[in-house]
Amino acid sequence: MGKYATVSINSSLMQYNLFDEGDYDVELGDETRVCIKCERELDLVLFPIDAYHANGDVRRRPECVDCRRSAQKQTRVLRKSAPPVPDNHHCPICLRDKDGIKGTNHPSHNSWCLDHSHNTGEFRGWLCHQCNRMLGIAKDNSDLLRRAINYLEGNNDETKTGSQ
């Protein structure tokens, strides 16, 4: 008997009304992944494709379809209520302005990102793409970021003692 996971079927996933809305137990395929948001082990096909590489490899998002959709909905709602990006805005972390954040041909890297608390859902401000990703990679964990600063400044006890 294989492994099973519970998957939510909502109206946007229903094609030709083959499923009723609700939760279903589905057998997992050979390739699975754990969602970084909901921590469920799900079939790989439930993780959206993020990029195709020239060598044929496919990169998938680290969060499942349900969590991705939920995050996108939260961002859409916030964009409607967030104040506009001020003229002459500078990223509050790296201090670059609109001209300073340019550098790639990817459109999202040349505009401001809406930053919000993933715990409260509240708008925090407008960041450049790189700084927004940095906070996302650190999962908005200020303790982790403090340890990173200590490491960069040479204040890491393990670095001083030579521990590996």
C-alpha cells in the first residue's frame, strides 16, 4: 500500500466538475516534497513550476499550490489597501533607489516589492526584490538575521574557536 496525502479541491482546481469541493485523500506518486508553508508531504505535481532550465531541468516552487494561491490572494488584498510607493523611494534595507535596483532584465527585479508580515498579514513597506528575498529566505526570523550579522562582523563564537 502506498503513501497518501490529503489534498483540498477548490473550484479553481475543478476541471469539468469531475470533483466536488472538499478534501480528498490521494495516493502519492514516486516523487514527493514537503511544503515549506503547510509542511504537508505532497506529490511533486502539486508544486508549481517556477522555471525551466536550458538543460531540461525544471525548478518547482517550495510551497504547494494551495499555499501559493493563499499567499497570492493575501498580496492582492494588501496591494489594494497599501499606500503607493513614494516618489524618490529608497529601499529601507539597502538604501538603493529605483535606478539602483535595476540590473537584470527580469521585470520583478526592477520594481518595488510589497513587504508584509507573514504572521499578522500587515503591510510593512516597500522593499527592493533582493532585500525582500533576503527576508523571505530568512523566513522573517530576526534571531536568524542577528546571528548572520554577528557572523559577518566576526562575533560568532564558533568562528573564533575554530569549531567546524
